[in-house]
Amino acid sequence: MENLYVLKMSDWYDKGSERTPLSICEALGDKRGYTLSRACVAPDVLRVGLEIIRDCVDGVVCLCFQHEII
């Protein structure tokens, strides 16, 4: 996801820490300038998450699930 959207993770995340869906949404929200309100600097992760889902539906992002056969 980081390579697809050309994301730069924020400084407050440790370099060795694992990337979470929330951290990816925050980074993409920072990149696109999506904030919760004009006075707030927090990224709007809900809007970004919906855009990622829309990209999956449109075929921009390949979404797949691992199926384990028992």
C-alpha cells in the first residue's frame, strides 16, 4: 500500500514498527490534506478508508484473501 499510494510515514511512527491499517490511512490523509475540520490537524481516516475501498471496487487495488483449507 505504501508503494502504491507513494506514502511517507509520519515522524511519530517508529522506523522499525509494524504498519497498521490506521497508520496507512493517517499517512494517506496527510498526503491528500484530508482533515476532520479546518481547525483540527488530525487526518480524516474514515474518508481515506472509504477511498481505499472504492479503489478496491474499481480495480485500482487488488484485494485478495488467504483461504486456508482444513
